[in-house]
Amino acid sequence: NDMQKNIKINEGKLRKLKQLAEAEAASIKNYNDYILQSIANGILTLDLDGNITVLNPEAARILRLNSSKSVGKNCQAIFTADHPLYPFLKQSHKKIPKSDFMEKTLNFGDSPITVGIQISPLLDSEQHIIGSNWVFTDLTELRKLQEKIKAKERMAYLGELSAAVAHEIRNPLNSIELYIGLMKRQLSSKPELIQAIDKIQQEIQALNSIVTDFLIFARPPQLNYQSVILSDLLQETLMLAENEIRQKNIHVQMNFSDNTIIIKGDYNQLKQALLNVILNAVQSMQPGGVLSIKASHVQGKGRPVRVRIQVNDTGKGIPEKNIEKIFEPFYSTRNQGTGLGLSIVHNIIRAHSGAIFVESEADKGTTVTFELPKEMEK
């Protein structure tokens, strides 16, 4: 009887120990699951047969997979031939490197993702290889930031170079214009020569305009903030473009959600930016085209109210591959363009803590959108 009692007591103790062990194992598993769920990197684990044993949420997001439908299945069934990782996975999952890191762009069609991929063997307690670990890091935003920094560095360099070149050109140009004026007065009795001199002066003015563009681009905008009534600003800008609009018989449509929209900004700088965009729009259209200008208030979640200005034309449009280039300095599709007009626009809008977007469709037209804060942003 004593023996039976001891056995029952020990069995009870063993059950409790088993329950404690199971509870601890479950706790450890849950803890590991929490780590996998929360970690910022994507984790994919394969066994030696290529079966997916782990696929955490970040890996599922990066690879565009469904975690619950993928774990337990063979990778070749999940990563179909049209998946951007398929060729690489097919080649690498059987031949596991000791430790390797690479960077790849996964093109899913709508938006490419730049990822860092680190592959390492999965070892058991006796250091035998039982599979492979794949760690994915989304580098897309980091690479975009690096490109922006590089672009700013290029812009700063080009700005300095442009300013130096512009000053070197403007000094002799002013001297030429001065002497041409003297010649014109001395040759006033010879009309045939006066006509030629007038042509020279026109070309000097054109060169001077190009030099001015160089200097505006090179010089960071110094803003003189004031209250700007948007309707007045647009009306004055359209007056400056009146000759070009009339020559092409362009129809202008204005649409304001509120005629009293007021923003804080530099009146002259904003006028320069709008004028450049409007002239570009007019130049892109055939005679009889339509220029539409809209203005409205917009407000996003957690953001202050901003003012949106849209300039739409019915021109030939911009090829999709060129849209990202149009704000680059010296990029122009016109033979007579300096390629600085939209670079200047970009600089002015950015200086106002604003944003600029371009949408275009071939043979249908282009829409340039400004978003500007109503108040100065510190």
C-alpha cells in the first residue's frame, strides 16, 4: 500500500512537472512567435527538402505571400515561375552558402522593392545543417533617400558651376550690349545696318535671359513671406503669359473652390513658378488647346490645411520614362529650352515647404499639381 501511495504521489508530481514543462515550452514558443511577429526583418526558413517552416509577417509583406497558406508547403509550389525571387530561390535553396549577403530588386510590376537578402545555414544542436535561414531587409526607402541626397549634392554642384559660368558670360555680354548701343547711335543714318544691329540686340537679350535663368537656378530662393491672395496671383501670372496664350488661341478655364484663398509665401517667387509652368503648358499645346487652372483647400489625416493648385493642359503629354527627369537641371525636350525652367519651379516650391507632382498621358495632356501650406512651416 505504501508503495502504491508513493507511486501515485510520484505520478502526480510527474504530471505537474510535465504540465510545467509543457507550459514553459508553450511560453517559449509564444515568445519566439512574438519575436518573429514583431521583428522588422523578414524571416523565411526552409528545411532541406525546400519546405517552408517559418514565414513571418514582414517576409510575407516583402515577398507578397500569404503566411498561413505558405507555411508547410514546398517553396517551389509557393514561389511560382512569375515570382521575382523564383530564379534565385530555385538556384540557391539546395546549395546553401555558409553565409552570404546580396542586394536584389524584386519587380512585382506595380512597384519594385529593393531588398537585402542574407542566407545562412540552419543548424541543429549538433551543428548539422537541417535547412536554411533567409533574412530579408526592405531597403527601398533607404535607397530612395540615398538617391535624394546624391541628387541634392549634384544640384549644389551644378548650382555653383552655373553661377560661376553665368557671371563669366554676363560681364562680356553687358560690354557687347553697351558697344552695340553706341554703334546704333553712330549708324542712325544707315537703316540697313540698324536692322542688323537690332537683330544682334535681340540675340543678346535672349542670351541675357538664359544667363538670368542660370543665376535664378543657382541662387537658393530667398523668400519674402507675405499674405498672397491666390486669385490675384494667378490673374497677374496669366497677364504675363497673355501674348503666348493669344498667339496660340488657347482657351483658359479657371476653377476656384474659394475665390478668397490666401496663402503665406513669396509673391514674386510663386509668380515665377506658376509662369514657368503655364508657359510650358502653352508651348506643349496645338493652337486652340485648353489650359485649366484649379485651386482648392486639401487636408490629410494629421496634417494642416494646404492649398492645391493644378495646371492642366491638352498638349502632347510627357512619356512616362521622362516624368522623373523633368525637374533635373538642363533637361529639356525643346531645342531652344535651357532645361532650367522646371528646376527653378521645383526649387521655389520646395523652399515654400510645398510639394509638386506631375501626371501625364501621351496625346492627352499633362497636369502639374502644387501643394503649398496656408501658413509658414517652421
